[in-house]
Amino acid sequence: MVMGDLVREVDVAVIGGGPGGYSAAFRCAELGLETVVVDAEARLGGACLHEGCIPSKALLHVAGVIAEARRAREFGVEFGPPTLALDALRTWVQERVVGKLAKGLAAVARGKGVEVIAGRAVLEGSRSLRVEGDEPQQVRFRHAIVATGSVATAPPGVTLGGRVMDAAAALAMPEIPARLLVVGGGYIGLELGQVYAALGSQVTLVEMTDGLLPGVDRDLVQPLARQCQRTFAAVRLDTRVTGLTATAASVEAVVGSGGPETFDRALVAVGRRPASDGLGLDTTGARIDPHGHVEIDERCRTGDPHVWAVGDVTGEPMLAHRAMRQGRVAAEAIAGRPAAFDSVAVPAVVFTDPEVAWCGLTETQAQREGRAVKAVRVAWGASGRAATLGRADGLTKLVVEPGTGRLLGAGIVGPGAGELIAEAALAVEAALLAEDVALTIHAHPTLAETLMEAAETLR
Ligand code: FAD
Ligand code: NAD
């Protein structure tokens, strides 16, 4: 700090303007608290809007259109091979999709009286932070909400940059490489691998465990795995990438125990770590666990009564909708309301083709915990709606408590699974019985009927 630096006094200072941060700030403002958001990138939306959820889903929509056009041959409609105008695609994603939503968020902030301060925040004790950047200033607060998100990681020996891309670099679509190596068969590797495959890259996906989407029920992953076998040049499981060296024109990769292999670019998607370093948390009573997550209670309060934390910086699941809910909980708790993050069903959706979605208790988790459950499945082969879409490759599963029939969880794979899971999440959250779902009339022909049909098998 130097003489003349600005000092602000507010009720709440939110550090980070992603889904966790802006949801918290908007709710604080609605509840009458004077609130500022400090964001290092001087914008609202965070990783989700600018280099995550939204641009990836826009590109997956494009991939879906290409796939549908190809599939149309089956029903006698032939389109020519797609031609790609990369500049137009980038403009659509960046301006029409991301830019429009970013403007909307900025307008909401203005409307609610939430100021966005540009710069990097560093906490200086439990009641103050300094903003580093073009306009250094100090912000004194009654409460701070840490919502700094997460950053991409890389395997040991791998440096991100240039032709070795993280998700943000891949979403910027520098080119469509002829040969793309995707390291990691999780959310990002599968979603962006499918985007690049649809746009013309030969995609080799390498996953270190014995299956894609480790931890997700295998019956839900299987249809996606089959699709990847068809559309990717190769899927190599039980294989690690231990070295990636970028040259001016290519990437040399050490894959498994073999010799070096050459690709045009690589996408590294092996997980994300919380952005909790260098934040000055050590000057507060907040605690960070050995994985770098800020420890919080069910109200999102850290070990310091004036410091709260929400979103990816607090650990798994690193999902935007969880961050948003946590943001509202923290805001309401600060305002003295009886709020807690007590959701039992945080839905997860992998927006691939086919989509994979689940919520509540999974069979894998039940098995791990030694918990007895009954699982019922309906394959989409018998679904009228699936037939009309030419897509019988789906599955709907309900996980229920034996004896009571209470719905504990659900899993869906197939086109539209990401939308369908909302009904299951509501049913699980509301502690409905499978019978309640069976007795609810579902419109015909819809894919949602498969939820009703699965529930009916229990009657
Ligand atoms: P972030 O969105 O990461 O925002 C953190 C903000 O804090 C950033 O703006 C950053 O600039 C700022 N910041 C960091 N440090 C400081 C500091 N010291 N001072 C000031 N500002 C700081 N989730 C889903 O639910 N659905 C999806 O479809 C989905 N797709 C994804 C696709 C990709 C490619 C990626 C990478 C992620 C995706 N996610 C998705 C995850 C989702 O983006 C995150 O869970 C979500 O953005 C977390 O929100 P957050 O508010 O915790 O942090
Ligand atoms: P991830 O945890 O989903 O997947 C990482 C994968 O990389 C795992 O399968 C892991 O076994 C594998 N791996 C790790 N080291 C490896 C190595 N050396 N060689 C080969 N494979 C290796 O992580 P991600 O895909 O980077 O995504 C990060 C997070 O972002 C996700 O966990 C999720 O929380 C969020 N995200 C969500 C969505 C969505 O909601 N649709 C989309 C993208 C990202």
C-alpha cells in the first residue's frame, strides 16, 4: 500500500467472480448487504462461462449437429460432408454465446449494485484484503467469501503451453490438428475429445485406469465407451502418459512403456486442483487440507468466523451448480438466515454423445460403503421416443432402498440424459418413493417415460 491508495469498506468481499462467487454476491446484495466482487480477470463468469461449461457445451452442440447430419443417412436424408469455417465458429462461441452471457451477468451485477473490482485479492487477516493490479486498493470487510475456483493440473514431467494444451487452450480452437492426443478419460478428455473428433481430428485418448470416467457405474459408461471406440482413432486404457515435449510443429509423447509417438497437438485433462495458493489464507483462521482444499462446514464457513469459501476451491465435486448453491448458502448464512448445504442429490452430467448423468447414491458408491440397495434398469430399446430418434443405445437406472422403495439415486445414459436427470434429482431430494414416480403420468412418447417404467418394475 502507498499513500493515496483507495480503501473501501463493505459488508461482504467476494474473491472470485465465477458461478460460486457471483451467486454469493448476487444473493448478498438481494439480502441488503453491501457487496463487492474482486476478480483477477476483471469479469464475472469464471472458468465456467469463459473457459469451461459454456464454450464446451456450445462446441458439443456443433459436434452433435455434425453427428446428426451423418446419422440422417440412415433415414434417407443425405447431407454433403461438413465444411468448417473456424473463424465463424470461434466468433459464434466467443461473441454470440459467451460474450452475450457475460454481458448479461454484468448487467445483473449493475442492477443489484454489486461492484466488480479488477485485480488479484490477497487476504491480510480476517477483516481486510489488498487488491493487486492496475488500481491497487484495500478492501475492509465484515465477511469475505473465497471463491477462487481451480486450475488445471498436469502429470509429472509435463508442462502445459503451446501445442500441449489445457482445456482453456483447446476451447480457443487454435486449429483442428490432424492428430490429437487426449490425456485423461474423464469429463474434459471425453467432451473435448468428441468435439475435436467431430471437427476432423484423429483422436487418441489415453486413460491411466482400466475404464473411462473412473468411479462412474460401468453400465452407464459402456454405451459412451462403445461410441468412443467408433469415433476415436484409439482408446488406450491402463496407460499413462509420462512425457510430452512440444516442438515447433508437433508433440512427442511417451505413452505407456512404448517409444515416443508423434502428435500434432495434445490436450491434457487429468484433473484440476483448488486455487488456494498465495491467497493469504494463512493470515486468517481458515484451514487448507493436504490437497489444497479450503475446509468448510455445512454453512460454507471456514475455521475463521469472518471467512467463508464456496465452489471448486472447497473440493469435489467441482461442478458449477454445486458452486452456485454453496454461494447462496454462504450469502444467506452471512445474512443470518438458517441456510446449509444439505443437498443429497448433486446431479453430474457428462455432455458427451451419448450423455451420461447420475445423481444421489450410485451403485458403485453403495457397493463401496457396503450398503444394500436394489437397482432397476430399463434399456431404451423398448422406448418409443428412443426409436423415433434412432437411438436405442440408452439406459435408465433407479437405485432404491430395499423394503421402503425410497429413491436413493438414479443414473441415465443416452441423448438428453442431462435434462432427464433433473426429474430424478427432484425425486431423490424430495425423498419420493419409486412408486410416486410410477404413479406420475409421463407424456408419451418421451424419454422421461423410462424413469416411470423403471419405477413400475418395482410395483
Ligand atoms: P471459477 O469458475 O474457477 O471462478 C474462479 C474465479 O476466481 C475466476 O474468475 C478467477 O479469475 C478468480 N480468481 C482466482 N484467484 C483470484 C484471486 N486471488 N483474486 C481475485 N480473483 C481470483 N461444471 C459443470 O457443472 N458443468 C459443466 O458442463 C462443466 N464443464 C466444464 C468444462 C471445462 C472445460 C472445465 C475446465 C470445467 C467445467 N466445469 C463444469 C466445472 C466448472 O467450470 C467449475 O466447477 C466452476 O467454474 C467452479 O466455479 P467457482 O466459482 O468455484 O470457480
Ligand atoms: P477428471 O478427474 O474428470 O478426469 C481425469 C482423468 O485423467 C481420470 O480419468 C484419470 O484417471 C486420468 N489421468 C490422470 N492422470 C493421468 C495420466 N498421467 N495419464 C492418463 N490418464 C490420466 O478431470 P478433468 O477431465 O480434467 O476435469 C476436471 C473437473 O472439471 C472434473 O472432475 C469436473 O469436476 C469438472 N468438469 C465438469 C464437466 C461437466 O460437468 N460436464 C465438464 C468438464 C469438467
